[in-house]
Amino acid sequence: MPIEPINPPPRLLMGPGPINADPRVLRAMSAALVGQYDPAMTTYMNETMELYRAVFRTENDATLIIDGTGRAGIEAAMVSILAPGDVVLIPIFGRFGELLREIAERCQADVRIIRRQWGTVFTPAEIEAALVEHTPKLLAIVHGDTSTTLAQPLEELGALAAKHGALLYVDTTASLGGNTFELDAWGIDVVTSGLQKCLAGPSGSSPISLSAKAVAVINSRKSVEAGLRSDGDPVSATPIRSNYFDLSQILDYWGPKRLNHHTEATSMLYAAHECARLIVNEGIDNAVRRHRTHGDAMVAGLAGMELTLFGDQSVRMNNVVGVYIPDGIDGDGARRAMLDDYGIEIGTSFGPLAGRVWRIGTMGYNARRDAVLTTLAALEQVLRRGGVAVTAGSGVGAALDSYE
């Protein structure tokens, strides 16, 4: 029996990510391949670096992309900065803080954690007290954790980390482009992200930016590969424990030396370039405002159906909201009905929220009015057929009022 061509069903992806990629990004991915040192390719690489400086709001020269999903960027940052035994402090307020912990442990770092109940975030005072207690080399924290739909305020953390001799790393996989983020103004040393959320692309590329301080730490462990090494090139006694994610080598690949490392994932570079080009042309502040507008409309619609929102709404991410599954409703069954009957995907959650909360996203290409209203209308019908007393038109009506 012959295998048929890939032909995915039509879907409106309104979960916590991935989302529907912008058609312009998909078109960019279909462009012809060129060699990794072709002048056209190195020009695209340089343009991509410049575009992500604008997205991250930074002047960092070391701003580039890692080939791999958002997790690849996290691992590259962690393994390149943390030598075995280095102390890292990780404040955990959701599932993806737990991911940072696990990756740091695999780097054989000395991991110290503080925790917050899911649905809340940390105060600067709590984080400073932990910095004083643990004196870490690195403070690593998630910005927007989609498992709880909340965003950790970051404005004071860079200064606190610097005051206590630590670098600050922030994971913005789920937040960049849809929530205010100021790398330089907030004193952040390392940031990584992903394309498949607010940047309106596919998963598979991880933008990263590193301060001069972070680059110095990374290069203190630099070893040039034996097959490329010249006399006088550095060879570290404690090299970075991954070859693929060795940022000291990747920086030489992206920099003027163009020292061979991996073969750049050309089509994903095209995608990352187009994602950044689109959002820079829109204006970063405008993109954040768009996500807030449509996120607020989704929240208004859910509240209009008298559903209960999860977590501290004062720090909710603009691009995803958590809502308790109403009593008497089979949460997974309702999600299947949304998918089977309407072609709309919404998300469940993890850990202590599994089976209790749905997560609904309005991000990237799907942060738009028709996607919000269609999702609310479909969810209302699913709830009504499930026996929930929802006033007809209440969700869409409340969302329309929010827009007005």
C-alpha cells in the first residue's frame, strides 16, 4: 500500500502553542537552498542577527539563532555557562521552571531552587533573599510559563543578580513578541526563545542573545575542535560538555571567522528571519499591544460565559489564559469535540493542573479578532451540549464589548 503525501487536516491552533504559522513564514521556508558559506547565506545570517537585536531590544553583538526547538536554546545557554559544580538558582512557579532545573542538573551544576504555588509569581524580595543565601553563578528563570499562563515580572531582577554577582538567564520561549521584554534596559545577560508562539513561526529554531559578560564566561571554557585548530587556539581543561550546543564554537560560526561548526538549518533560518522581519516591521510595541488586545478579548469572552479564570490575573501573559474546566464536563472530551467538530485546538495543562484547567492561546498569527470570536463561539456550543448553563452569545458578546 503506497504512503500518501502529507496532507494535514485544517486546524485553528488556539492552545498554548504551537500555533498556525504566518503564511509569509511558510512561503519563506520554501525558498531555494544555498550553501552555508554562500554570500547570500551569510548575508541572511547577518540580517537575522540584526533583526533579533531589535526583537530582544538589545545591542548585544552575540545575538543569533540555535538550530533546534526552544529547548535547544535553553540547553545551549545552560551547558555553555554552567560547569560541573557551579551554583545555579532557579525560582520555579510552573512546569517550565522544572525543565530549567532538570537541564541544569544534567549539566552537573549545583542546583538550588525556590518554589511558588502554581498560579502565583515571585516578588523581587523573595528572589533577592535566595540570591543572598545561595550566592549563585547564574540566576535562571522563566518569563512566561504557559503551564500556569503567568508572566514573572523581570524589571528588577537584572540589577539584583548583578548586585549579588550572578548572571541572569531568562527563558522567553512562550512570551517574546507578545509581552513587553527589554533585554538591555532590564540588565539581562542571557535570553533564549522560540518561534512557535508569539513570533508566528514553526518550532525548530531558538533565538538567543548574550551580554558581553556572558560571552566572557562562555569563552573562558572555549576549545576549538581538533580538526579545525590552529597553533595558539584555545584548548580548555574544562570544556563545554556538549559539542553541538557549545556556544563558544557557535559564536565563531556566526561571527567574522565563519569557523565551521554545524551546517546551518537553512529553511529554519529563513523562517526565523521572516518571523523577526514581520514583527519588527509591525513594531514590537504594536505587536505586544495586539496580543494584549486579543488576549483581553478572549478573557472577557470566557468571563462572559461565567467561567472561572486560573491564577493571578494581574500577571497573566497577554497571549494565553487558563480557565477552570466547569463541573460535570469531561475536559478531554470537550477538547476532542472542539477539534473534531470545529477544527479548533485548545490545551490542557500539566502536573497539579492536569484535568482541572484548559489553556487557550491568542498568539502570533492567531492573535486576531476572527480567531478569538470563532473559538469562543465553538466553546460555547460545546459547553451547552455538555450541560453547562451558558447564556447564548454571552462569550462572543463580551469579547465584542472588549474590542469596542
